[in-house]
Amino acid sequence: MIHFSVRNIAFAALAASAVALGSCSESESALPAAGDITMRLSVDTGTAPGVSRAGEPDYFEGSSGDFEKVRTLRVIILRGVTDGNHKGTVEANRLVATNEQGYPTGNLEFKVRDNEYKRVYLIANEASIVSPLGKDTPTTEFLDSFEEGKELDTNVFADWTASAPGSNPNISGNLFSDTPGVVGLPMTEWFDVPVLRTSPGRIDGPAAKDGVSISVHLFMTRAAAKASFNVKVSDDYRAKGSNITAIRLNGVNFNEYVFPRDAVYQPQKLVTPEPGENGIVNRYITSFESYPRSVRGGSNITLQKLKIPVKAGTDFTTAAVYFPESKFEDADGRFTVEVLLDGDAGNTQWLKAQPLVDNILNISGYEAVARNTHLRIEIGFGDNGSLTWQAIVAPYNSVELKPGFGI
């Protein structure tokens, strides 16, 4: 039994490198006032290719296609948020553009108050998400309303949800595909960052080395799960020829939280001054809270209008589909895969593939697929007419980038 299936956190790392804001020849007036400290962020947008070999348990792949590129990045920084207080004061709220490669081109330097915790929210490709106020209010307009110095209730972000297109339980397309002005796959994350001026460096937070600047290393998480289907037909297959016209994945959620909720990471979610070895940090989600289901068995997402020949030697991979992170609420719930063959005219009989291996994440006895999982689902037709499926997971990788200071 394999349980690595959601060691899959495709993420974007956010590294802040120390900034020298003055030199010995400059006057003391060039330094920030006492109580202020500067953070300068550089962003890893996860565009690098995989750093391990495909098929290995710890294989990480790069982002795929324009849809997974970061077009915009928003950073919101709050002060005053604690376990007993979910409201904070906005210290910074900035939308940053990126270039064609997905690298940030805007100003990512922030001046904040020191010696306190900051709640930091990261949102990439925000225009692809429907705002909590509905489709009539663009998400950028909604987020711009959180002005510096004003109060923000973090429950707005904690309760923010995204819904798949279609009518539950039938998902009719990719998650986020029906959002007006969709620009790419959203990425989100939040952190509680200790900002310390004089304390020595700690494992849970960086300290300013020169008294006026600080380094922080964070990451972002893609706000969807992903699946692609690879159809393989045995070289010895002898059955009558037909075509697969549709493939269906059953058991997925129709809704999800926009930001990770109660997610547990491996390695754990720590705030540190520097990224991992060679700037690469690979994380897996091992547990998370999913949005409650309104349909007990979950929803389904279907690839239609296919024409994949079921004949000896076929090896065909479909385009990817994106869907909400998903978790069953009952212990006997299972993800299933079905195919539809053209065969005789009017045939509407879905054929259920049998699972070869139980390699879906099991959280306290419940099957689940976390956000940022890429499920490579292999559908096999054997020489004896058998129809089987198994899921192979390909997590995303991320590499630190250090572009020049914002233009």
C-alpha cells in the first residue's frame, strides 16, 4: 500500500533578502524611525523544471503551460492578529505584476512595525477567483478595498470559497474556468511571521541583523488539485475495436476553501530566513480540512468528446483537469474512475475501472486528494479484457529566484 500520494505541495517560495538602507557615510536620518523595520521579498513562482526523475516516489515537476504561470502577486500584511483576535490592522496591501516568465517586476519591499507577529497573506492570479461578494464585484476591486491603517477581519479570507462550474454533483469544467477575466491558476497561502529587531535568530522566525532590515522565507500553494489520464492498451489486446469517448473521475468535492485550511505540511510550515538547500524546498500536504459536501458520495468531473482508440498498443494522455481539493466524510468513501466507449450506437454504459493500488492519501481513515496534487491516473486495458486504474502522484517543485529590486 502506497501512501505518498499527496506528498505534493506545488508551491511558490517567497524569500526576503536583507537590504542595506544606508552606509557609514549616510546620515542617521536615512534610517527608518525606531520601531520600523524593512522586509524585501523576492518571489519563486515555481516555473523551474523537475529536479528528480519522473516515476520516482519523490519526483517533483515544474509548472505546466501558461495557465500555471503567476501573472500577479498580492501581499497583504496585518498586525494585531492573535489566536484570540481574528481582526488586524492592514500594514501593507500591494498588487505586484510579473513578466512573461512569471517573475515579479514590481516593488516587494515593505516597511512594518517590529517586535510583533504579522499575519501575511499571499495571493497569486487573484482575478481568477470569484470574490466573496459575487461575480459582479471583481476580486481585485474587493482586495483593493483593504486600505492601509484600516481593520480587516481575517474570517473574510478563512471562509472564502471557490466552486466548480456546473450543477452539483456534475462538474462541467475546470475549477476557476467560469470566472470572468480568468488569468491563471490561483495560488494562496498565509503565515504568522514573528518580526524581531534585536532578538537572536530563532527556528520559528528571522531576526534583523542590521537593525533595519529582515529576511523572511515563505511559500505559496496552488489552489486546486489536478488530474490527467493516461490510457494504455496491452499489445496483446484482441477485443473488438472501439473508442473511449469520455472519462469520469468520481468522488471529488464541488467546493473548496480558497486558502489552505488547517493544512499540515511535511516539512512543517516554519518561517525561516533562508530557503532550503540550493534554494529548493519541496513540501507535502499530509492533512487538511475540506469544505463540507452537500452530496454524500461527492461530485464527478468528466472529460468529454474524446476519441481514444481502444486497440493494441494505444498509449494516450489527456489534457489536465483542475478540481477542488477533496476529502470523503465517510470511511467507506472511495474515488473511482469510469470510461465510456462508443461501441454500439446509443451506448451509454459507463465501465468502472478496478483500482490496482490504494495510493490515495488516507487521513484518519478517510480518502482525500489535497490541493496541488497532480494525479496521473493510468487506465489500463489488459489482454484478458480487464479494465484497471491507478494513480501516480507528481508533486510540483520550486526554485528560489532573486530578481533585481522592483522597477
